[in-house]
Amino acid sequence: MDDALAKILAAAAHGRFPPPDGSTTVVGQPGTRDAGVLAFTAHSVVFTDEDPRWVRAVLAATPGDTLAASMNPYFLSALLDRSGRHMNTIDLLTVADALPGEPEIALREIEDPEHPRVARAMKYRDEVRVWSADGGVVILGRGVAGRWETAIEVAEEARGKRLGEQLARAARHLVPDSVVWAQQSPGNARSVRTFQAAGYRPVGSEALLVAG
């Protein structure tokens, strides 16, 4: 286990980012499940158990803007091939401070580990908990480097009523930590707006490499 990434994330959650000097930090994986790339302003973090010398050599050979090399398809494809992993998308990584008290929306916890939403969340997170509301669900669990992450789902018929914003804000009340993280696909503008309306602030971009 390498705790370097956890320290970087903890600092970023409170506004202390790596220096914007155009460099790349290479650290070990925080566990066997999680590998990937984080891009902050003019500074990237690659967390992988691959040889750091290989990582830097491929970054140097990546065409285009050197500041964006770590998120360039050329580099990501090479890292995927070498690690035998795959990825879904590059996400916007956001974070919000925890809030005191109970959520403003009525929630019912789903405790059945066989429930489809619980089972799916457990593929990517530990200590998963799921709550349902009329028209949606909110999920909490420990993800990359042990950080607490949330995800929400809103039924199509419940859209347009600010339910997503309420669910995202509910996670800030439910999280057993000082902050909660969330990822959104940049192209899903509705999701990005929902989380920012609920008080989540952008931190950087993230590409997770999934095993299997």
C-alpha cells in the first residue's frame, strides 16, 4: 500500500494543490484495485505500480501539449496496454465539505447486499451504503485511496425537480468524514450543474484504470 496519493488528495480537498510547474508526480497504487491519472492545474499525478522510468519516457514521447500529456490518448493507451487494464472515461473530479445535521430529504437505507445498486457500487468502492428516495438513490463508499465518494441516480420521471441536487447535498450530511468526493463526466452538463449547485467544487480531472 502506498499512501502518497491519499496525502495528495487530502491536501487538494482543502485547497492545497501540487505546484503548477508543468511536472508529473508518479506514485505507487494505493491498492491493487486503483490505478490511474489525476490532472490538476499544470501538474499531473500518475498512480501506478508500473516502472516510473517507463511512465516518464512515454510522457516525454507523447505528442502535443506537454501540460496535457498525462490525459492524452497516446499516453493513456500505452498505460492501458502495459497494465492490462481498461477505462471508461475521463471525469471531472469534485469535492465538497461535510455538512452537519440530517439531510433535507427523506431517505431509506437499502441494506440488502444483493440489491443491484449495492452490488454494482461494491465493484468500485468499499464500505458501500445506499439510500433511496422517491425517484432516486444516493450512494456512499470508499473509493480511490480510501476517499469517501458519492454517486446519485435520478429516475427519468423525477427529473427537473432538483432531486439530484438534494441527493448530492444529502451525501454531504451522510459522509463520515470531513469531505466527500464525486466524479462527473464533463459531457454530462446536467450532472456537472447538479453537483456544483449542491456545493461541490472542481478539483481536476481523473482517469481511472479498471482491472479485469
